[in-house]
Amino acid sequence: NKKSMRKILILLFITITYSLETNGQNYVVVGDNSYPSTETFTLQSDSDVNFISDVNLAFAKDGTKAVLVVSSKLVSTVRISGQLTIKLVDGTVITCKEIGLKENMYGIASTAYSIPNDELIKLKVSNINTVGYAIKCADCSRNLLYQGNYSASNKGKAKTDFTEIIKKFYEE
């Protein structure tokens, strides 16, 4: 009886573990908010300044709203802030506004941006070429050199076809 019960428990554990792994969902966290998301993708920094790192993008959902979370390794006193511009391969420029969620935790600055539905349609048709963003200082007396406008591009070994990712993620 103990052997059969142990087998049943082991089988149940394996089944639960397998179903959790196959139905696993990525999540991205900004502040106290957690969103279901795609995996994180990296765009190469266009800056020749060594303290401006590559930018990470994760597409997320806030209910029915599309969200883009942008993050980068930066000193703790700066934030990615203001509007974000996404330049597509076809020349289209999309402007996204931050939704008030930004933080810098453990040297990773993260900000959430809303993607209007009419702009999301454009992202399903033409791939992302470049993302333009601003870094602002929380304490500019110490880090004036960080503040400014920067960009990162979808190029090199990490080049990604975002059109397919966006179509699949937002049509689930």
C-alpha cells in the first residue's frame, strides 16, 4: 500500500511539474506591477559611451492593453524616462508614453510604456529597427554625464524578427 501510494505521489508530482513547465508564462515586473510577457530581447546600444549598456525589451499585457518594458544596466541614480520612439524598418516612427511605472533596482533601470492599439498594428507589419529613449537623473549633481537621449538597434547576432513575436503574443 505504501509503495503504490508513493508511486501515485511521484506520478502526480511529475504530472504537475510537467504541466507547469509546458504552460509556463513569462512575467515582467516593474515596481509592484507584474505583467504576463514575452521573453526579454536585447537591442545593441548605439552609444560609443561605455557606461550606456544594451537595452532589453519585453512585450507585456496589462489586461487588454499592450505594454513595452524597456530596461538597461545603469547606475542607481538614473531612470529611463519620458517618451520612447520606435523606428520601424519601413521608416514608420511610433511614439510610446510611459505609464508612470519606472524604477532602478540593483542597477537595472526599467520603465513601462503603453503601446496604443493603432501603433501595435504597425509593429505586426514592419520590424523594429531602432528604439530611442531618454535617461534622466534622480540626482543630477552626481551623474550629469548620464542624462541625455540614446538609442539601441536591432542588429548583429541578437537581431530579432519582432513582427512574428508581437503577432503571436498579442493574438493569444
